[in-house]
Amino acid sequence: MSAAREYKEVIAGIAAAAEALRERDRVRAAALNRELVRLAEAMAHAEERAALTRLGVELHWEAALEALWVESWMQLRPRPGPDRRADPAAIDALDAEVEARAAEIQDATRRRFGLPRR
């Protein structure tokens, strides 16, 4: 085999390896792009959910303050901030807890003033 022929075979092997790497990179880039889109959608959903939760908590807090306003002996404090240690996966349970506590306050104030329960 001549040196020129051997050189051409080595170059062809390198070119094939480079093309295989480019194809692998294209496939990986497409997969990463799909993952990026999925993560962006998940982030948008999480941001919407967080905003709804904040709104719900704020509305319940205001309703509780309004219901307890007549209890002049009670010292009402500012709404506490979010618990940064809370598990985001437990958001449904935490929202349900807020709903339950708000309902308890409303029921307690209705009973105190003889108003019918809802």
C-alpha cells in the first residue's frame, strides 16, 4: 500500500468519525432543546400556580382579618411570609390547609355572632 493511499484512508476515517460526532451532537442538541421547552413550560406552570396560591392566601388573610376585626381584644399581626422550607410538591395539601383554617375562622366568627353557617 502506498503512503498516499494510507493517508487517504486515515483522513477518511477521521472524517467519518467527525461526521458521527456531529450527528451525535445534533441528536443531543435536539433532545436538549425538547427538554428546555418542557422545563420552560413547567416553570411557567409553577409561576402561575405560585401566583394563584399567593392570591388565595392573601384573600383568605384579608377575610380572616375582616372577620376578626370586631374582636378588639385580639392583637392582629401582619400576614407571615412564605415558608421557604416548605416542600413545593405539597402545594395542594398546603392550599387545602389554608382553606380549612380560613373556613374554621369564618365558622367560629359566625357562631360567636349567631350568624348562619355557610
